[in-house]
Amino acid sequence: MSEIPGDLKFLKSHEWARLEDDGRVTVGISEHAQAQLGDLVYVELPGIGDTFEAGNGVAVVESVKAASDVYAPVSGTVVAVNEELADAPEAINADAFGKGWLFVLQPSDPAQLDELLSPDDYAELIEE
């Protein structure tokens, strides 16, 4: 298991959220989640301009084993998607916390980030 970056927040459903300097929130799935899913073969991303409430399904990742919804860590509007994943979903397997990001939200309520799990709390969750 790789090191969990200290600048991330997590959902219990294994999404990560990184608050960027411009106030936007980059979202992906954790190293643990991609390892559980196995080799990813398809990613369905949201559209730019789509709005979501925290906890709602935003994207879908599919592996040879299963399909899994990806949930919004905060409410907001999609302002960017990782289009490279259309041709290379395996980037999530290779670099879940980096090049494997899924989408970026402009949060409508940034304080919702405070409700997410810290890296230490997430590490405890996945050890259970």
C-alpha cells in the first residue's frame, strides 16, 4: 500500500478530495479503492457544468470485476474532467492520487470539506 498524501480528505466510499489553491476541489478514487477494483477498463465522467450535491453519484469506474459509482465529496459544479482517462483508464491504477484524478468541482460550500475523513482517519478505516 502506498503512502496516503497528507493534503487529501476522504469519503468512507474511498473517494479523495484535494482543495486546490484556487478554491476548486480535485476528486479521484483512493489507492485502496483501485486495488480492490482491479484493472480499470472504463471510466464514465460527468459533463462540465453539471452540478451535484455532496454524496451523490458523479462518475462510474469499471474494472474487469465490477462497476463502482464515484460520489461527490462536496456539493458543486464540475469545471474540469480528466479526458485522458477515456483512452487510458489504467492511469487510475498506476497513479490514483496523481494522474488518475477524475474531475474538478467548484464547491458551492467549501466548509463541507471539513466533514470528510483526514488521511489518518481514512488509514484507520481501510485497516479495519
